[in-house]
Amino acid sequence: MSIRVGDAAEAPSFPRAARALLGNTQLRQNVRRATEVIRNRRARVVGELSDWEQLRQAGHEIKQHTLQYLDFYLEQFEEACTRAGGQVHWARDADEANAIILSILGARQAREVIKVKTMTSDEIGLNHALEAAGITPYETDLADLIVQLGDDRPSHIVVPALHRNRMEVRDIFLRKMHLRELGDKPEDLTNAARAYLREKFLRVGVAISGANFAVAETGSVCVVESEGNGRMCVSLPEVLITLVGIEKVIPRFEDLEVFLQTLPRSATGERMNPYNSIWTGIVPGDGPQEFHVVLLDNGRTKVLADTESRETLDCIRCGACLNACPVYRQTGGHAYGSMYSGPIGAILTPQLQSLEHSESLPYASSLCGACYEVCPVKINIPEILLHLRAKVTAAGDAPFEERVGMEAAAFVFEDPDMLALAQKLSRIAQKPFERDGVIRHLPGMLSGWTAFRDLTPIPKQSFREWWNERESQRGDQ
């Protein structure tokens, strides 16, 4: 069975990849600037809603209910979609999904396809499969187009080219679009992309899309976006193939009311998406005349079976957790070795493929909880990270230093006298490294803790010591 989650299986460990990326000052500057802009916009539009927490809770409950009865809602979606004229295909893994799509394209002798909002296609390596079959894919989302033309990899769930600045994008467009001149203003770059893509929209007869939501009640599929390219991609071609992870289904059409408020605010800091495209089956003479939905499992039922991490599948791919994460904002998305980066990638990728290929990702977090605070469906990412770390440890794959450290800590903490002795010895040991009330450098294996942070010294008196002294003084009185 082939899972494939981008190039994660071949990616280096997170610490190695992050160390290399920390030296790329331009990339780090691009990522910090972009995430700061999105965070500020999100904070402003979220602050306008007095019922934001109620919306988060509603989204959480809808997704949890759906996962509990996922088999029912998937079958309901298939029935409704088929009744409306669509064709539904079930894919167990990446190879099966690619084979289904290639079969549809082969029956129509298609040599080109246009694509939009297809992060799931990156998960299964669809572009590589298309090119191997002699079919040329054209990404039409602006950021995805930048990544494709730059022979690059996505670094963000919502803004895949977030790590690129305008001058870099200009150079890519000049080189790959064979332009003689091009300005570096946003409107110049947008106009160049529009001219390049418009011809593709009008000529290519087959489109492949992803989906933000699939509505079980009506068999509808929904894509939200900001550019209008998605609208053209799903309405102009004769044949439309939509690749959907099985977790994207929601029960009722009216459930969109919640997500169409929380998703744009969380993703791009907009009150609503400029384009919300919803299509249901086939309408003679209007839009695609052949519509296929490929429902993708690819490890999702395995995640569903783990009750402690099941809520990972609640994710609506808004990217808010990436923008809030202090780790992501330092390294960018490429360090995660998958198109699913940031905190959600740190819990999703190891579960979709297996811990043996991505055992370092659950440790790519400070556990500060910022991701949970901004998640519009209240996924408790820190708790799931701890759950996955426990699995790594149970499998004996935890880093040697961590295993030794945790075993030593367990030995010390289970005995109050041993803890008191350790505190006294630590106060003595820390003196050579303490300066002006902080510890800025520790030696040997401990140096990693102080490479990017200062530590507060162990206090001269522990709470237990203070309490015992206080009780002793009371007794004397």
C-alpha cells in the first residue's frame, strides 16, 4: 500500500532540516513578515465577533459528530452526488487515487489538465504520476503556480509560496513565462499570472480540483478562495475531477454557515472569502458535463481509529496554527518535509504515513499552546503531540538524550528526598553559568536548551523548603 505524503518519507529529520534553514536569513525574514501580517489581520477580524468562541465550539462539535458517524455521511454523500449526475470513486491509498484519475484522463486522451486547490494531490504525488503518463498539469492558484514554476516545494498550507518575496517571484515569472520585462509590484505580477493562465482556462478541457468541504446532504462540493481562479477552474472545463479527503465531508448544507465564517478569518484575516464556489453534480449546458469525485482514505481511517488523536481529522486547513507557531515562524515550512507543515503537519504527517518516517515531527514544538488557542475547530494539538511522543518512546525510537533525561527525571521525581538532593546539587552546579540572574549557556548535551533561549536559575529555596520553614516557625511560636 502506498501512502506518500509529499516527500516526507525521503525528508531529513526535522532538527537537521531546521538547522539548515535557520541559516537562510532571507527565507526567515519572508516567513516572519508574512505570518505577522496574517496574524494581525486575523486578530482584527476575529475581535469583531462577539460569538467567536461559540463558533469555534460549533465547528468542533460538527466535525466530531461527523467523524463519529463518518461511514454514514460518506455513503449519504455518494448517494446524493450520484443522484445529481456525479460519479463517485473510492481510493484506499495514493496509488489507487492516481490510477483512478489517470484512467479518467486516459479515456478522454487528455494530455493537459488545469488544477486548483489540490493540496491533497500533493499528498499523493499526483503531478509526478501525471507527468510520468505524459500529461502536463498546470497549477492555477497563484501561490501554487509560483511554487510549480520555481521548481519549489510548498511551505504553508494556505500560502504555499509564503517563503518567496516579490523580487524572487518576478525572477521566476521572467524566466519561466519567457517575458522580456516585468515590474515587481503586486499588480504587475498578478497581471502576468492572469495572462499566462487565461489561455489555459479557455483551452484545457479537463480540470482537477480539491475541496474544502463536501456536503453529505446534497452531494455538493465547496471550494473557497480569494483569486477567482478556482471559480474558472471548476466551471469552464468539460470534465471536472475533484479529489477529496474523506474527512472533508460535513453533514448538512447549513453547516457551511459556521465554517464560512471561521475559515476565512483564520486563514487570511478576511471576513469572508471573495469566492465561494459550490457545485452539485451535472447541469446540462452549464459548467462541466462530466463530474467525478475521488474520495481518498490514504491513512485517514487509521487516524480515525485512534480515539486520542482522532480530532486531527477535524482540521479545515486554515493555517492559523502555522502563523501562531514560534517554531514554524523561525524555520518556515520546508523543515517539516511534507506539504502539511507547522503544528498540524507535526501531528498529521506522522499519522498519515507512519512514525518511523517522521518520528522527529512530534518534537517540532515548544508545546506553548498557541496553536490550540487559534484553531477555529479547537484541535488540541499539544495534547496530540504528547500522545505521539509517547508512541515514539514506546517504540524505542525516542532520541537517546531524551530517554536518558526522562528516566533520570522519573527516578528523581518519585522520591521527595531525592528531589530535594537534586535541587541542592543543581544550585551548586549552576553557579559557574549564572550571570545577572539568568543562565545563557550550558555545557555539553545541555547546550541545546540555551542555544536559543535563556534559562531562569533554580531558586535558592524551593516551595517545599519554604513551606517547611514556615511551618517550623509557626511551631516555634
